Amino acid sequence: MTEFSLWDIVRNLLLATRWTVLLSLVSFIGGGLVATLLLFMRIGRRRVFQFIAKYYVELFQGTPLLMQLFLAFFGLGLFGVDVPAWLAAGFALILWSAAFLAEIWRGCVQSVAKGQWEASASLGMGYVQQMRYVVIPQALKIAVPPTVGFSVQIVKGTALTSIIGFVELSKAGTIVTNATFQPFTVYGLVALIYFALCWPLSKCSQILERKLNVAHRSH
Amino acid sequence: MKYVFDYSWLAQYWPVFVKGLLITIQLIAIGAVVGIALGIACAWVRSLGPKWLRPPVTAYVELIRNTPFLIQLFFIFFGLPSLGVQMSELQAANLAMIINLGAYSCEIIRAGIQATPRGQFEAGASLAMSPFETFRHVVLVPSLERIWPALTSQVIIVMLGSSVVSQIAAEDLTFAANFIQSRTFRAFEAYFISTAIYLVLAIALRQILVLTGKLIFPRRVRQ
């Protein structure tokens, strides 16, 4: 039987961490793009689009991410395509994070005071101009801390993709455990690596929030 | 798309879903009550409790909030036995959910406590209330009232997250779906139905918590 040193375990886990990071980035960027689309549907004037965007968010926030992963994995397969785990994982995570980001950003747009809309309308601005010059710049600033905060949820969400067989940090943890029979050490290390990824983001979000509050108070 | 959907297995297998649903409900019921209690205790420590207790509680909250639930579950179920702590699947699932919700609700409740005006503490003291009575009647109840909507959302998130406990073979709703798909090879249909059940459960849970909030905080000004 081969002996595994602590370094062997750490090295393999860190190699797998690359996939966690990559999947998180893909989900965040892809999710952000879909969320932008959803956001404009939701705050636009077309009733049908508002309806679709609203229920999209309700649906994805009201069902477990794990179920969405399973449905993506087996559902994409129904179209006769052979679905690799990474594709189903990326697809489901993008749709899932889009729902949450759209809802966060909607809150930010709506928190821009009503007077701002009225003021810009009284200056003869159209809807697009109001959005472009008045609402979006203010909403963007408010949106940064909760968006960074949500990226933590995305990193943690990628752990679930191990269940449909995508080999990232969690799956590597399971594989290494099965080889070394040291679950306590391995899962402890896995947790520490996740912590090292997420904690700076959490702190960053908190600090940004505090800075933003100070900026608001000084107005 | 040539796939033909087939739900005929449902006639035979629906009791499996019911059994799984009951386990999921049991998990979230215990998890919510004990988890929020733990959250209240931790929030008290972090905002008003003894100074020496604060660093460990902060560490606990930060550690749980920044690691995936799946890993917490694996650590408890697979990792702890090497320290001699052995648990059944359900006990491990319950413990993981309590620990998880405890950390999240701690942060939510702490925000509520910190929003309590200073004068309220002084008012409590001037009515000859003990610090505990002040906390219980003057600080805690209005704080919970303030953050009840956020707490409601968090409980629902934890309920949805509980689908992961199927991975340590706790026989919840997701486990039922896994079991059925392995027997019938109707994976998409099985997961579709369990997803629908989760959605209904999430909506129902929200209604229950909103109603509970109205019962616990009857003074709440209706907006």
C-alpha cells in the first residue's frame, strides 16, 4: 500500500481547486450576463417580460441547486447530446446565479430614489437616457457589495457539481479520502481551501459596504 | 427530440416520495427551531455577551459562512468518526443543518440587535429589569420582529440546501428521487417531480413562517 504524505494530499487538492475557481468565474460572468438580460426584462415596461423574469427568479430561488444540476444533467441529455459533467454544471450554475444576481440588482435599481426618476423625466430625458445617465450609475455603486457577497455563494455552490461528477475541489476531496482513508484531514483541508477562497471575498464585501455607507452619510 | 416522457411508474413509487418529503420536513423543522435558538445565543454573545467568548463564536460563524454545506456535512459524517464521534445519517444531517443555520441566523439576528436604540437598554434598566429581562423583552423580541423576513429567507435557503444530505444516504426527498431513478431509469421525470415538490414546499414554508411571524409579533404595524 502506498503511503500518502500531507503534501501529496494538499497538492492534489490544490490542483483540483483550479477547476473550482474556473467554474466559479464562468458562473459569475455567465450568470451576470443572463442576469443583466433578466434585469432589463424585469424593470422594463413590457408586462410579458416582467412576468417571465419574475417567475424565472421565483422558480430558481424556490428549488434546490442540486435539483437544477440533476435536471440540467439529465435534461440536456434528452436532446440526444452526450452531456459532459462540466457542461451541465456550468449551464445550471449560470442559470442559478443569474436568478440571484437579477434579484439583487433589481433591489439596487429600485433603491434609487423615485425623485431621481422624476427629476430626470422633468429634464426631458427618455427611458433609456434616464437609465443610462441617472439610474444605472447610482445603482451600480450600491450593487457592488452585495454582488461581491453573492460571489461567495457561487464558490460554495460549485461544491454541488461534484455530485453530478465534475471533478473539482469537493470531488477531489472524496477521491483523495477514498485513497488515503483520512477523511478528517482531507475534508478539513478542503474546508480550509474553500475558506481561503471565500473569506477574502466576504471581507471585501463587508468593507465595501461600510465604505459605501460612509459615503452615503456624508452627502 | 425523440424522448417520450413516462410517468407511469408514479403509481407504484409515490409512497417513496411521501416518505422522503416527511424526512425533509422533519429535518427542516428540527433544524429551524434549534438552529435559530443557537443563532440567538451566538448573536447575544457577539453583541452583548462576555468578551472572552466572542472570538470563538466569531470564528465559528465565519468558518461556517465561508465553506460549502456539503463539506460541513462530509466533515461531520465522515471526518468526526475518526475522533470517536459516530452518528447516524439523520443525526449528522440534523447537526449539520443546525450548525449551518446557527451561523447564518447569528449574523441576521445580530444585525437586528445592533439596530436597537441605546435608549431602549437604559429604559429597560430604569424599569428595574435585570440584564436578562431587558435582553429578553426589550431587545430580542423587537430585534427578531425587525429581521423576521431575512430569517424566513434563510430558513428556506437551508431547507433547499438540505437536498444535499442525500449524499450521506439520509433518506430525504432527493434520496427518494435518486432511489426511484435507479429503479425506473426515468431520471429526468423523477428529478422533475421532486423539484416541483421542493418548490411547493418552499412556498408553503414561506407562508408558514410569515404566519408564525404574525403570531409571535402581533403588535406589528401592518403596512
